Amino acid sequence: MTTNPASSNARSTWPFWTTAAVGLLGLGWYFSSGHIGPQLASTTATETSETVGLRPPEMTAVELKMELYSSVSAVRVALQSMTNPATTRTYLPQLQDAANRLDRVNDRIAQLSPGARRGMAASLAPTMRPLNQMLDRVLAMPDIGEVAKPTIDSVRSTLDALARA
């Protein structure tokens, strides 16, 4: 009886190929699942204050400035997109969200030093005129101005407060 050398060779290397395939599949799964390194449990950071107790960490001036710019940008996008009643219904919730974000920024700016507040106000000053023009444009549109007026009044008063800070 003669044995086929090709089948004998295939029988002796199958463990190697099986192990290699499993290893490659494992590496593919590992890297595709987003594992970059050891994962730490995420928790909310808190600080202890003698008079307040546990509280969330305060935003830095840089973080507040980034949030301010992001909120102003969201206001600008929403206002530019409001061109008819249908788009107003779509973008009014985004404008309301941006107004809420601006309110939070305004509340937190009070915790900054007077110099940092003046710097925020100075950085906002160049955008106030174009924003006010956009606010007026939307208010002047029929069927849109009345719907958006409460939110626009809120945005305008918060932006004015921020510009005076």
C-alpha cells in the first residue's frame, strides 16, 4: 500500500494552520473592538470642598470659551437655516438648546476672575453685530418671527449679558 505524500504532509501541518487562523481571527477581533489598552472604569470626577461637600469640578476659562463659541456657532447655524415655517420647526429646538447652553455658560462665567470675564466679553464683541442682524432677520419673517420670538429674546438677552461681562 502506498501513501500519497501530499496527503501525509497536509495531515501533519493542519494544527499549524488552524492555530494561525485562530490567532489571526483573535487579533482581528481584538483590534476591531476598539481595545487600545487597559480600559479604566469611567466615573464622574468630584472634588471635596470644606463648605460645599461633593461637587462637580468647575469648567476652566478655556473650556467655557470653547462652549461659548460652540453655542454661538449653533445659534448662527439655526438662525441661518430658518427660512420658512417648515425649517423653523426643524431648527427651533436646536436654537432652544443653544440658548440653554448659553445660559449655562453665562452662569459659569460669573465664577471667573474679572479679567477673564472681560476677555470673554471682548472675544464675543465682534460676533454680536452679525448675530443681532440674524436675530432681527428671523424676527421680521412672517409666520416665523412670532414662533421664534421667545427663544430669540432669550438668546439675545443672554448674549447681551455675556458681552457686558
